[in-house]
Amino acid sequence: LIINRINWNPFLCRSCFKNFNFSIKLGLLVSDTFMSLVSAFPQWVIILTEICPFLFEFSARKKLFHSLRYGIERKIAEILKHDSSIELPTHITISYQIKKKEIIIDRTKIYEETIEILKDPKLIKSILSITYKDEHGLGLGPTAEFFSIVSREIIKHHSDLWNISNEDYHSISNDLFPAPIYNDNFSDDKSDYKSYFTLLGQFIGRALLERCQCDLSFSNLFYMHLLDIESETSLWSISNTDPVLYTS
């Protein structure tokens, strides 16, 4: 009853329930190298973070997400990257070694080449290292830039699927929301529409794996829909999602 009331009809904002002691305790657990490797967290950690995530700081929940959702190969690589003094058994480091894959990108074809990268199953367990054709940059910088550029390119190539004008894709607000599905450019079964959002999901998933930021900010209503959370639509939410409809 308490959980339902918090989810559906809150009397107080969720930040009022934030408990810094919980966040500190969770941070200590996630910082434990071997506990993080095998994801051997106490049951209360899983239950509370799933049912009442607002009790914890975002930074603590983010660390837990990385520990639970990343494969052991990436977790080992991340641990050794931040603390090379840690000595893991040789058979573990060899068996779960993850390879870094260097990919050369042509800036003029970045969107098309991104699609090929996301479709390549051989790259799923590799760490991407992006370089650009006829350029000398290498490492985290070009890789982070890659995800930033592609974020805008994905919106640019199908701007008609969002509540933005074709001219505004380069200055995306924090209220991206899908446009109604009635565009004549898509087939009746909406397979192209589904393929586009599948691509978008794969791209965001890849950014999470590489720990790179996407320049995409979706509307709160869109997030709620993705999480299957019902929400009462208000004039304020409409004004942020569709200003034209709000002022009509």
C-alpha cells in the first residue's frame, strides 16, 4: 500500500525520502572489488533499489547498475583500468579478457557506418575505440565525440518522427517525444518505424556499455511510457512536450 501510494499519488516529493546512509552503504558494497565482480550483493540492495530507487543517490544507483548489468569481462577491464595494483588470478584475466576494437569512421558517412557497427555481432563484447578518417585523434575523446555526433544524426535523419521541426534537430531540447504515427513515409505495418526505434535503443545501449554520454534528452512522459508507468497528463507536461498543441 505504501509503495503504491508513493508511485501513484505522492503526498511528498520523492527527494524527501532520500537516505544518505543507504547511499553510503551501497557505495561501500559496490566498491568491494570481488563482491562487484560476482554481483554478490545482499538481498535488500536488489529489493530496495528496484522498488524504492528514490531512497538512493543517483551516483550510487549508477555504480550498482554498472556492477549488475555489465559482463564480467568489462568489469575486470574497468577494475584494472582504475587500479592496476589489484592482482587477479591469471586464469581469470586470460579467460575473461576483453579486446579493444579500433574502428575508423568517415565523418561524411557517420550515420550509415554507425548502423553497420550496431549490426555487427562480433563487436558486442569489444570495447570500441573510434578514430576518424584522415585524422590523428585516438582514445576516449574521439569515441565520446562519436556518440555525441551520432545522437544528433539519429534525430536528424528521422526528425519527422519527433515533435521538432527539421530545422531544430541541432538544438534539441530536453523534451523529445515521438510524433503521432501517421506519416506517409512509413508502411502500414510500421516496420520502418519499429526498426528506427530499435536502432535508437541499440545505440543508447552501446553508449551505456562504453560509458559515453548521448546528447539525447527525452520527455518525462516518454520515459514513463518506456518504463510502463501510468501518469496523469497535465497541461504542464503537454506544454513541455508539444508547445504548439499547448498554445492551440
